[in-house]
Amino acid sequence: MGDTNNPKVGITIYSNKRLSDEHENLLLNELAFRFGFNEDLSEFYSKFRDDNILGPVIKRMWGTRKTREPLYELIMVSILLQNATIK
């Protein structure tokens, strides 16, 4: 099991040709933004972990992030998954 304070994500980039370092960095920065890899939620967790309402949710869903997808895609996913449990 990885370090929960500093989790790692493996990314494999497939391309017909080698990407320039600049293009690869742009792609990695975009992924980091979309998935919130650089967000620091420690203040939120420490402030609300003992809250009667948010505490159990934080414990159950610690680390969950909302991706920054286009609005239409978020609406479609929300509609399609409204009866599904996601953890």
C-alpha cells in the first residue's frame, strides 16, 4: 500500500511519435488540473473531520476529488450514475 499522505499515480502516454518535453509537460499539467492532483485539502479535513455531519463523510470518502470536466459531461454522468454507488 502506498503512502496515503503522498499517493502516486502512474500515467502512460501513447503517441505515434515522441512528444516534445513541452507538450508532455502541458499534458501532465492538464491532467493534474483535471484530477486535482495538486490540491491541498488538509485544512478542510482537519477543520471538519470531527463535525457531526461531515466527519463520517470525510472518513468514508477521504481523497475523493471532483474532476473538472465540461458541464455537459458532468450532467450526463450525474444522470447516468444517479443510482450507482461510487467509492
